[in-house]
Amino acid sequence: MDLGKGDRIAVKTFKDWVSVNAKGTSDDFWKDSVGLLGNYSTGARLLARDGVTILKNDNEFGQEWQVLDRHVRRI
């Protein structure tokens, strides 16, 4: 996807695997990004799905982000 200003996001699939690669994206593009990799602006890591709660350890973090069958939408 060409986002303009030289920013691009490429999505690739191979069998059941998906990869997402961002190229040329500026800090401004990511400033509000919050998710599995943390909060881009604050550098906070181990964030819960709510994007606010900071978890105490890796095990708690893994359990929080585990995708269970009830979260999978069947197509």
C-alpha cells in the first residue's frame, strides 16, 4: 500500500503465515501506535490489549495476548 510521502506498507502471505512490513514511515506515522509491540510514543512495553495497562511479567503478557479459538472468526 502506498501511503504517500514515501511511506509504504507491504502485506505478504505464505500458507498460514502473514507478514507486514512498513518502509519509509516517519515517526509522525507511528506516534499514536499502541498494541502488541507496545506504545510507540512512550516506549511502554508489555501492554495489555486495552493499550493502557502495563503488565508485570512476560507470562502475564503472553496470556493476555494469546489468541483463543473463541477470538477466531471463521470464514
